[in-house]
Amino acid sequence: MAEQMVLNQKERLISILRREPTEKRTFIAPDGATSMAVIEVMEKTDCYLPEAHGDALMMAKLAIAANRLTSAENIGIPFCTTVEAKAIGSTVELGTKEKRPKTTAYALESIADIDRLLPIDPGSGRAKVCVEAVTIVS
């Protein structure tokens, strides 16, 4: 009888990328578009969106739980793609636990406005929260 392989997440991902067999099916949830921070995960952690967008510890707990409670092989931070939009000067609505954040006003209206873009500062705003959350899960 063949010995069953048991891989950790990193080994499994590398094996999948090499098209080698693994002991289970898996997937990667690339934050923003397919966040695994769903209501069931929020309920199990008592960490809810939109509050977790602004709290590094809640963000980290929610991201870790999404990884552990699903078959996702990654820990996805942030939970949306509006962090950068907000950092460069766009207006963002954070949504609710059922609705994802969205950009409500863009930082520029045409390429001619490029000089109006703000530089992204990883030490402030939601970008800082994301950096802190990544540090917690590391």
C-alpha cells in the first residue's frame, strides 16, 4: 500500500505549481476579487467587516481563520482592492459585512491629472493597517 503524503501549505503549493500530485485539492483566493472573509468566518471569529478593514488584529484573525476554515492555501490581506485607491486619493466606501468596499470617486479623471495622485505611504491609513496585519500573521 502506498504511503500517503501529507504536505504543509508551502510544500503543497510548490507541488501544484510543478504539476506534481498532492493529497488534496486546493485553491488560492487572491484577496480583493475573491476574499474568503465570508460571513460564516466573521461569525466564528467575532471579527466583522467593515471594522476589520481598519483594525490590524481583527484583519489578521479574520485572514487566518479564512485560511484555516476553508481549503484556501493562502492568507489574503487585504480583503479588497480599495486600499491603494484610497491611498492615492480616491474616495472609498468601506461597505458592510455583506457588501464589499468600493471606490466612489476616483483620484483622477484623466491621465492629464496624473500629478494629482498621492504617493502611497505604507506607514499611514489602511495601508499601515495591512502592513501591521501581515506582521501579525507572519
